[in-house]
Amino acid sequence: MTKFKVYNAEPAPELIRIIEEDCNKSQGLVSEIIIGKNLGLDALGCFNPTNKVVILDLESIVQENGWRKDGILLIPSAWYACLFTWWHELTHAYQVAMNPSIAKFVKLPSVYEESAHSVAYERLLDYLDKGHNLPKLSDMGYIGERMNTTINMLYHNHPSIARGVDIAYAGGVMHVEALHTVGDFSVKQIQTLCQLIDAGDKHLGIKVDNNYYASGETAYNLYYEQYENAE
């Protein structure tokens, strides 16, 4: 049974389910999960090889804006960042198990960080490919509470925030125009994607009021391709 310690920030039931499922398969590589907010980390999460503890800071995860800068909508960005962080730190647990000598490093060599990023992207893509829906805000625990507060604060001055919520729960996570910032996508490539969405391929994305939005799987496939090409 996975041990959990929670400090002032309830995790989403879906996150708990994923962690427990992964830990059952990892055969004791992780002994405890600490989840909270403002835990004093300089990162979204970490793995302590000494006591095999993974720490996830949900407030840091909520504030992470790397993917939002590239066009991912508010709620999917926070939720997927949470899952990505867990899989990234779990990968470090596997890395230490396979090569105990790296446990001495305060900061792992870049090759291990890059590998953890790659595995986390693959796990996220697999999760999306299996059709897992974005949890309701009420089912996202602390992340949902923070998203709800942000939406309520911005609603009157930024009506598009509410629109983004509707689009996210309809299956869109990124405006296709943002593809220009993600990678080297031509106008023709984007037009082809829009045509496929028009043809009814909701696996690729959705159309709302003549605007096109890539699905989670499509968006993160593009992120993964960009990451792989940058290596």
C-alpha cells in the first residue's frame, strides 16, 4: 500500500489512482508520496533517493506557465503538468534503482533529466491516447480550487477565460494558431489539420465558432516531437 502524506493541498482522486497504480508496478521503488503546497522546493517535484520519497508541490505546479506560454489552455496545462511531474519523478526512482551511484548527485546530470522528460512525455501521451478525460474542477482537489479561484477573479475582465473552460471540457486544449510557436509548422500543415477536424476527426481536435483547437493528444504529440527534435 502506497503511503501518502498531504499538507494543506488535497490531491485529485485521479492523481491518487495513477500514483497507486504506478507504485504497485514499481515494486517498492517509491516508499512514500508527499503532496502539498509551498513545500520549499525549487522545482515542481523531487525524488529523494535516501528514503525513496517523491514530493509534489501542487502550488508550484499550478504556477507553472511554460506550456501556457505556448498556447495550452489554463486548466489542461495545470492538470497535465501535475501528471507530467509525477511521471518525471517516478522515472528518477527507476534511474536510481538501475544505477545507485547517481544517488550521490544533488542535481542529476542532464542525460538523466532528459531521459526523465522523455519518459514523462511518453506516459502523458499514452494517458491521452487511452481517452482519459479532463477531470471536473471539483474533482481536481487543490488544483481545481486554484483554477476555480483564478477563473472567478478574471471572469469579468477576461470573458475568454470562461470560454476556455468550455473548450477544454469539450476536448480542445490548444488553439491551432499557437502551433506557430510550438514548432516549424507551415500554413499548409495547419490548414490540413483544420480540414481533418472539419471532416469530423475529433481525435485531432474540435471546432468552436469557426475557431480550431487541437486535442490534448495532438497538442502533446507536437510538444513531444519538438522536444525530441531539440535533443
